[in-house]
Amino acid sequence: MYFLSERSGSFNIWKQSLTEPEGDAVAVTHHQKLPVRFLSISTQGDLAYGFDGGIWLKRKGDKAAHEVDIKYVKRAVIAVLET
């Protein structure tokens, strides 16, 4: 089970076995100062979350998460109104 907790001082992702006592929870992320938000998990076990205005990804088996590089193109929409 994955969950968000402030037990390290700021909200981070923690992992806990459902069959072990709570003392065995392990920190998965180690961000400081700002909280982790909006935790999601894929069916493959990848974690995605919001942090510091960005979207972060920790793939199953990776040791660390990384910020997703998001690029967008601003498109103009022109509407012609007839009167």
C-alpha cells in the first residue's frame, strides 16, 4: 500500500505492507520543504504525483523519481462572428 504522510517533516510517499505492523513503513520519496500531492499508481506499479508545480514519475523498480518534461504549444483559436 502506498500513502502520503508528513512523518518525515513534509508530505512524501510511503510504502507499507498490509500484513506488517505500521513501524515497517518505508519512505519512497524524500522531497523537502514542499509537499507531495495527487498520488496515483498505475496497474504496472508506476507512481505519478504532483510536486512543486510539476508532475513527477517513479517507475516501478527505479530508485528515484524524476520530473516529467512537459511541453505544450500555444495555439490560437480564431472565431469569426457574423452580425
